[in-house]
Amino acid sequence: MDEDEEEIDEDAELEAELEREQNESDDEEEEKEFKIPPPYRQRYSKEKLPDIEANYDSDTSTEETENTIGNVPLEWYKDLPHIGYDIDGKKVLKPATADELDKFLATVEDPESWKTVKSDKEGKDIVLNDVELDIIQRLQRGIIPDSTYNPYEPTVEWFTSKTEVMPLSARPEPKSRFIPSKWEAKKIMKIVRAIRQGRIVPRKPKDEKPRFYNLWGDDDVPREDHVMHIAAPKMKLPEHDESYNPPEEYLLDEEETKKWHEMDEEDRPKNYLPKKYSSLRNVPAYDKFIQERFQRCLDLYLAPRVRKNRLDIDPESLIPKLPSPKDLRPFPTRQSLTYEGHTARIRSLSIHPNGLYALSGADDHTCRLWEVLTGRCLAMWKFEAVIHAIAWCPNPDVWLFAISVGHGDVHLISPPKLCSPIQAMNTDQFTKAGFANPAESKQNVSWIRASEADEEKYGYKVLIQHSQAVKQITWHRKGDYVSTVAPDAKNLAVLIHQVSKHQTQAPFKRLKGLVQKVAFHPIKPIFFVATQIYVRVYDLMQQQLVKTLQTSVKWVSSIDIHPGGDNVIIGSYDKRVCWFDLDLSSRPYKSLRYHTKAVRQVVFHKRYPLFASSSDDGTIQVFYGMVYNDLLQNPLIVPVKILRGHDVKDSLGVLNIEFHPTQPWIFSTGSDGTFRLWT
């Protein structure tokens, strides 16, 4: 069995070898029989294309170079022994360069020197092959570089140029093509009827028009005005001062002429200066004639004309019916007393809660204490700087006031010899109890005890030193807390001091806007902060923002809270007084524009339904402002009196006002250095 199996295997191997030889012979015969067509033979049989290697450089059509420095100037390597770096970062050394003798010998001995060029990039000689030489010769002769490209190949007509016309349908013509149209007959009959009725006149003779238009003829018929035509407004008639010889009172003097030239063209009351000539022949030509004609033309065709229907309305019916001021008494109507003594503008004043004493601070560096009823000056304090603000402590058991002087000094002063012994003892304990407490390491201000000599002579108790000038001082209703405003102190612009413990708090880490004024709520623990545009209402217990009042003014100057606590008034430098109802809206309930210049101060009366505003126009506007307990009824605001008496000096008028605590009186201070009482 084993011998038979070996014989079978040998036979199978022989048969496989015979089949393999036969297949190879068939392939050779097929190769001999297969011939490349002539067009392709010319293109591909001359040269063998290089094999494509699937490596990193196989995706580029540019030649490989040994020098991999990139496209940089070779002058960089002129003085160096190398010309770049290879892929491994090794230097590529410069090849040996031949001198002039070697170059000459090479041209004689080397048969390929005539087709050798030097590569500046690689720094060596390159011998051009036959293909490259052929390309160069073709470029020199101005023919196509590719020798295998045939620009004159035979034309292949993919689309025929012969137009073949053949009918798509052999359908015979319909009968309707040979019968007259019924609808055309109807249209023709319609035209015939119109000719018979005379509506259409055939061959009508044309009106002969003249060859040239008669410019001066009167044949033009004036057309009627349109239904919506509105006649142009007539020009303003000339006035007396436009005469060539006006009266003397119409002529301007040198000062008035200078003011006229300094004014803007829009602000001038008239666009001309009256002039006087002895006779009409001396009047020159009007230099603004063309400009005025042009402006007139602009007004005629650019300004829209509107026809307005007039309504016959009684003007008195448009005025709201307000009660007579006589029925709203009492309120201050006249000046009763003038407190004389200051020599400069008086910026601040404060009235004692009992209404018997008044304080005033002026730019003459003095603070004066007045007796209200007699006008007698009881005491005077002389400082070295301007006085910015004064405020009496509202606690009746304490005889004390705070005054801001100069650059950040706030003094707590108790006027000596004018109070009862009990008040003096309470004031002494109230102001000095805080010195027993240990001072905090990080204090925003400094609490300094006054000397014994100053305390006995002038009544100084405590000095609170701030970093910037304090412009306002406001006491809490209980008299223990006092708030100061220093607008230039940034985050420390608003500080709240507790006098009994000598502690200072900065309630706001970051303030939005420049703080102008602050105010305590008369009943609730609510704090009002007025910036230039907004008034923010904060809850001191919960330490959060309750409401933001949108003032709609450009710059807030003052603020005051109604004794009921639900209404706020603010004054602004753009001549407005705004009344806010906190229960109604965050926008002004009323905006009063009675002043002609900036409003400096607004104030409510503590007992009477009165409020007032002072302005740089030198007037004090007194208003009747009744707030009802019924929430459905809006507050009643009636202007009742305008108080005039202060003089305007350096564009400043009435700088500060304050009502008497119990009487319907009002105190005012002005830039003229006067302190007045109105009753």
C-alpha cells in the first residue's frame, strides 16, 4: 500500500508541473500577441515612470532635496562651513568648491560640462538629463514643453452639425381655421356701434400746435387749487429796528453789541444788528439776502403743512380745581427777622428740636448760635476751614450738635452755659462713655477726646476724623446714631457712627454711583441713599436693598422724607422737584418745575402739611402737601407761596432751608451772607 501511494503522489506532482509550464507558455504567447495602441505607445513606451512608494514624501509633487533648511536666503550660511541641517538635526556640510582653473579644465576634459548647472540651494553641480534638456530647448523655441502632447488631434464630432427637420404630427388643419371668428365679429360690431353713436370719431383732424412755445402768451388757464391745498405762511413783516433810520432806543450800545457777538447763533433773539444811516442812498446791499431766500425755500418745500382743527374749549376747564391758598393757612408768607453777623455765604443751618435755638455755618470759618425769637447771637466758634454741615442731636435729653469742618473733621460740641445741669451731665456721659471701650484695630475713622481747656471754653467733646471732607451730617431719630457723607471717599463715602460706643460702620462694601445725600426713615429701620440719578432704599435690619427709585433727573441735589414715612421728595440741579409715593410706584408721582435755576434744598415740615424748596434763582417755593390716611386717595399738592428776599450772588441763591419744629415758620440761608426767618 505504501508503494502505491508514493506512485500516486509522484504522478500528481508531474501533472501539476505540466499545467504550470503550459500556463506560462500561454501567458508568453498572450504578451506577444498584445500590442499597445499607437497613441498610447508614443506616450508611455519611451520612459518608465518611477514606482510610487507609500511613505511620508509620496504625497508631494516637488523634488526631494538633501538640504532641508527651507526657503531661506543662503547668504545666512555664507561664512559658515555648512548650508543647513538634515532631518536628524545634523549639519549638512558644504561640498568642495572648484577654483577657476578646475572649472576651465572641466570644460575641456569633461564631455558633460556643457549640460552641468550649479544648484544654489544644495550647493553642488547637477547634470541635466535628456528630458530636461528637451524641455529647456522647447521653452527657448516657445513651444509646448511636453513632447508627448499633441495639440492637433483629429476632431471628433460628438454632436452632428446637420439640422434634421421632421414633422412631429401629420394631423390635418381643423375646420375652425377656415371659418371667420365669432368673437372677433362681436368686437368689430362694438366698434361700429361706437362710431355710429359718435363716441369714436375716425380720421379726426389733429390740433395743430405751434412750432415754438409762446413764453409770454396769456393763453394758459390757471389751474384750480387742490382740495388739500394749504397756502404757504406769509413772511414776517419788518420791525421798527430794521429801518435804515431807526429811533435811538432801538440801537444797541457797545456792551449789548459785544454780548450779541458772544452768543451762539441759535440763542440770539434776532439775526441782525440795527444800524442807522443818514440817507437811503448810504444803505449798502444786504449781505444775508441770498441766505434768507435759501432758508425761505427750504421752509417752503421741506416743512410739512398741517391743517389743525381748533377746539373751542374753556381754558379754565383745563386747569385742575385746587383749593384757594387762603383756605390752606397757616404757612410762611413774609420775612420777620434777619440774623446778621456772617460775612460770607452761609452753607448750613440747623434748628434745635425745641425750636428756641438755631445754628448757622458760613464760609467765613465761623459757626454761630442764635436765639430764634430775638435774633441775638449767643455763641460763636471760629475754625480754620470752611464749614460744610451742621446738625443738632434730636435727643431732647442731650445738649449736643455735630459740625463738619475742613478736610474730614467732625466735631461733637455742647455749647457751654446754655443748658440745664442734667442735660450737661447726660451729654458728658453720652459722648465720653465710648472711651472706656477698647479701640478696634481696624477703624475707618479716629475718635479723639477734646482737651479740657477746649471743653470748658468752647464745649468740644469729641473729634471724629475722616479721610475725606464730610458734606452732610444726618442724625437718627433717637439721637444715638449719626450718618456722614463724604462723596470723595469711594467705598467709605457713607459711614454710620454710634456716639455712645464710639463705633463706626461702613454699611456698603461697594457703592454704585457718587453718593449725594442720605436720610433715615422717621419710623422704620430703613436707610435712603441718593446718588446722582437713583435713590436706593435699604433695610438696615435685613441688610438688603428694598427698592430703587427712578428719579428721571440728571443730578440729585437733596432729599427729605415725609414724617409719615411713605412719601419722599428730592430736588435736582436741573430745576425739578419730584414727589415719590413709595406705596404707588418707583417713579415720580409729581414732578414740579417752578424754579428757573438749580434746586439746592427740599424739606418737609414735621407737623404741618407743608414742604418747601430753595433754588439758585433766589426764591423759596412753599407747597401745601397733604397726605391722606386713605390709601385710595392721592396726595394733594398745591403751591401756596413764593418767598423772595435773598440776592443772587455768583450765580448762587438760597443755599439751605429748614422748617421750625413746631411753628409754620421757615429758616433760610443764602449766598448773600444772610440768615432769615419767614413767618
